[in-house]
Amino acid sequence: MYGGDRPGRRPPAAWEARELLLAFPGRVAAEGRLREALIDALTTDASPAPDVSLAARALALDATLGGADPVAVPLRPVETALLRDWLRRLAPLGERMSGRVRS
């Protein structure tokens, strides 16, 4: 769409896409909903916050290492096994630290 057949010339599809993108805010503003749409976009939480706990991070890295091609991992197999063991040990510790699991 944005590739040009001649330098300095914008293809018709690019102009059409630009006009469509610029027309939408104009229609919303004309209907008096621009302020409302802007406030909704800024104040509405569209998705839950990702879990960034130690347990979640440890489990995610362990799962990634488990599914990775061993050739692509810059560790020796014994080092990868040791790291995965540590990650599995960190996951329950992270849950206890965040108060999810009571010991």
C-alpha cells in the first residue's frame, strides 16, 4: 500500500487509507462524541494487568526453555537443566512471597 511505483508518488490506495483514517475522528467529533470516546479510551482498563510475579516469570521462562530447540539455547544441556531446576524451585517461593500460598 505504501510502496511507490515511482519515487515521490503516493499510490491511490495509500491516499484512500489516509482519508479513511482521517474521516473517523471527524465523524465522531461531528456527533459530539469525541470527548466521550477520548475519556473512555483513557480511563477504561481494556485488559487485566499481566501477572509479573516471581512465580509467573519463573514458570514462563521454564516453559520457554522446555519448548526451545536445544541448539538455539546458548547453554550446555547440563546448564539448562540446572536453570530449569532453579526456576521450578523459585515458582512456589514466589507464590508464598506474594501471599498466594500459605506455608
